[in-house]
Amino acid sequence: MQVMHRVTTSFCLSLVNVMDRLTNDYMHPVEGFCLAILVFILAEIGDFLCGGIIRFKLFKRVCLLYCNQRARTLVAVGDTEAVAIANLFLAIAIAVLLMVVQENGYGTSADLSMLLMGMMYLYGDMFDFLLEYGTFTVTVCAFALSFWLESCSTPPADKIYAFVWNLAQFVSTNLLHTGILIMVQSTLELEVLECMAISAILPLVLPSMQSYLTYLAAQRLMVLIPGYGPLFFCVVVIISMSSSWVPVSSKGWFSELCFLYVAMCVGPLVRLVPPPGIVFVVVLLHYVDFMLATVFEKKRD
């Protein structure tokens, strides 16, 4: 179930990135931000008119992340320290706004945690430009910070401080993962193996970042070997039917990696789908997630 939730989050992020690129092709950043707000308002109106009969939770999540991404384009003008700090303050401001709205009775804590998780995925790369000042030094510092945040202290109790704490974990993990990939670049075949090996070994040191590291690995594989979605889907089916050739310790990670790769392959195909089709895909994915959650809850009971 956790894997399904993470795949849903990754697909939402992939969809948001595709919508963001489409908006950049045809609109000014301010116009795109106004469009994102309008789409979210329409989703709220649809949810109100349906009276909860049709669940718009995932669609609203996509709309909120899309609004977040469009707001980020208003301050993201290159990769500099000022832009990174602006992104940091923007992420904290949006997180505070979401927490205030949730405390006033809108949504659930599960919806809020999923939104905040998606935000941290979006903002995890905002300090990657620091690698230009020295890949090895920055990677070592990122590893030290990640290890300290993981094991040497406990997250703060306050929700806002906890969000900043978790965001620092995502940023340092992204720097560590990217720095290692830069330093071990070689042939295409070896890079694929190195990418998978790094994402399998690092979670041993940073267990709380396993899902994010798997997400980064799937993103990297999309760049190295694009267009292999059907193959990875077949691997998922084979693992689910007969997984004797996959070690038990690697089954969950490898299945999630293949799932994420397939989800990221589906995302760019949305460019070929008209807007009503995008709504249909998001709602369909939400109902799959909802039905699986219901089935698992009944089995647990």
C-alpha cells in the first residue's frame, strides 16, 4: 500500500511537470499562475457541487502541486543563492498556509502529509547548484548532514520546524545522490548499474529516504534509458507472479523502482492527451489508489 501511495505521488509529480512545461510553452509565468489558481477553484466548485459523491482528492492534490510549481516559476530565474533562498521561503510559506487551512477543518492529516511530501520532492533539487563549487566537498558535506539528520538527533515537535527539518533531509540527500552520480560517470551500461546500486546501498545508511532515493533512481533511468516502460512493466508482473529470482530484501525496492519508471513513462504521454483526458487519467488513478486502500483496510480488519 505504501508503494502504491508513493507511485501515485510520483505520477502526480510527473503529471505536474508535464503540465508545467506545457504552460511555459504557451503562457507567461504570471498567466500560468493565474491559470493554476483558476483550475484549483474549478476543482473546488466541482467537489462542492457533487457533494462528495465524486472524490476529487487526487485531482485537487495535482492542482495544488501545479499551483506550487507555477508559483515557483515566478521566483526561479536561474540557479543562484538568491533564487534558492527565495524557493526555500516560498516552500515554507506554502507549507504554513496548508497547515493553517488543515487546522481549520479542511482536508485530513493524510492529505496534508501527501501534499507536503510532494512539495519536498519538488523542492529537493533547489540547492543542486552548490555542486559547481566542488563536487567532492559538497557531496561529503551533504553525506555528513544527511547522516546527522537521520541518526544523531530527533525531528522537532512543531509541524513547521519538522517540515523544514524534513526538507533539509531531502535537499541533502539530493545533493549526495547527484554528487555521487557525477563522480562515478562512465559508459551508459555501467551508469545504469551504478544508478541502481547507489539507490540500493544509500538506504542502508539513510533508511527514511529510501522512497526518495528510489524516485531519484527512476528519474535517472528515464534519462539514461528512455522508452522502456513496457519492459519494466513486464518485470513488475514477473516479480509479482514469481519472485524467486529476486532476493526478499530487494523485492520491495526493485518493484517500486519499476513501478515508478512506468509511472514516469506514462506522464509525458499526457502531452498527447486533450485536457478532458488528463482529468480522466487523474481521477482514474485516484480511484485505483482508493480501491486498493479500501481492500487493504478490510484485510487488516
